[in-house]
Amino acid sequence: MNKKYLTLISRIKDELSEIEQIVNRCQKAWENANISNDDLYLDSVALNLHGFYAGLERIFELIAKDIDQSLPSGESWHQSLSKQMSTEIEEIRPPVISKSTYNKLDDYRGFQHIVRNVYTFQLSKKRIKPLVEELPELFEKLKKKLISLLNL
């Protein structure tokens, strides 16, 4: 196998391991937020949700650069990148994510934008709840798809 792809596979494995820790930390912080009613735990949840999407985006960037040979640019590159991952590139690779996963990830991408642009005390527990609740299942689905795609 090409050395370049071995490096890519190693980097994706590392990212998946890091993202798994983020998912676990997010769940733990959410539990603490609900037990204590301390909004400071929501800051941790929000930061970890942000980190979850940022980690996936790093994986998508690696795939776009090393496999697709085409990394989106411009003002809406974040959205273009995830759209690219939901698209089959003939004779290169199948879709990295399904259309339904693309739609779910769009909520995380949008939340990442919110985290970057508001004060944490303005975050809504109601807005965060569905993201946290579907996070473990979504991550497992993504992990399985990436492992299958790259034969990890």
C-alpha cells in the first residue's frame, strides 16, 4: 500500500481516538449538568460538541486532500467539505457519509458556529440536549463507516 495512505490511515485512527474521548467527556459533562443544575457544565458540553465537529472536519480535510485531491475553499468551505464527503467520487471513493448523516452533522456544524460567536452563558440547554443525546450513536455510525471505507 502507498506510504501516503498508510500515513492517512494512521492520522484518521488518531483522530477517531481523540473524538471518542470528546464524546465520552461530553456525556459526562452533560450528566453533571443535569445532576447539579450548574450551567458551568454546559460550557464543557458546548466546547466538547465543538471539538467533536472540529475533529470530524479534520478527518474530512485529510480525505479531501489525500484521496479526493480537492479541498474546498471560500466563505462556505465548511459546508462544502461536508457536502463533498456525502458525495461519491466516481473511480476514487464511495460517499464517506450518508445524506442523512450529512443532515445530522449540519446541526453540529451550525452549533459550532454558535459556540464561536456567542458568550457561553447564552447557550440554551434545550438547544444542546438533542445534540448530546444523539452524539454517541452518531459517532459510532461514523466510526464504523470510516473503518469500513479505509479498511482500518
